[in-house]
Amino acid sequence: MKKSYIFGIIVIAIAVGIIVSSAGDASQYVSFKEAFAMAQAGEDAKVHVVGKLERSPAGEVIGVNYDPSKDPNYLSFIMIDNNNEAHEVVCYNPPPSMQDFKRSEQVVVIGRVKEGKFVASEILMKCPSKYEDSQIKG
């Protein structure tokens, strides 16, 4: 067998190995219901849950528990997923700006269910666009 064929086979095997190993680390987008069902089934994989922060009728964010003077590494909040199911989310790595967090239109939490709560290892925020058209009142 030629050396170029052997080299090609090795390159293909390495590429397949990388794809298989990275696919195992990829998490999936689920609802809270699916995340809790996965935890009950014994699955410990990280998942993404997309939703919005709970808001009062006046539009203010409610249900956020963050006191940096007590514990700057603890944040809990109520999030409503795309199926309108609300759950408490706990995060031990809060976002750097709570102002941006509270202004976000949509939130993606990445984590897993532990002891009946969704524990997020990462929070991604979709903030309102500063480029949206604003109406000029005159």
C-alpha cells in the first residue's frame, strides 16, 4: 500500500474521531419539562433552555434574587420557557451586568437539573437592539 493512502486513512480516522467526540459534548435545546424528565431518567447532559424572565404587568422583571453583598456568586431567578412553564433557575456564575440581564428580551440558560432546580452554568442574553427604529414624536 502506498504511503499516501495510509496517510489519507489516518487523516480521515482522526477527523471522524474529532467529530464523534465533539458531538458527544454538544447539548440540545429543550423545554423545562424535557430537562426535568431527562434528569429523572438519570441523564446528566447539559441542555439549553430558551425563555424569558418573569415580569410584572407593568413590565418590570420580578423573581430575581441577587445580593452581591451576601454572595456575589449566587443568582436565582424565575424563567418562563417557550412552553410558558415557569421554573426557578440558579446560577453560581452570574452575568457581569445585571442591568443587561434585566433588560434582555430572551434568555438562554445552559445547565442541568440538580435537586429539583435548574442549575445554569452559563447564561446567554438577547438584549434589545439599539439599532431598532425609534419613533420620533413631534
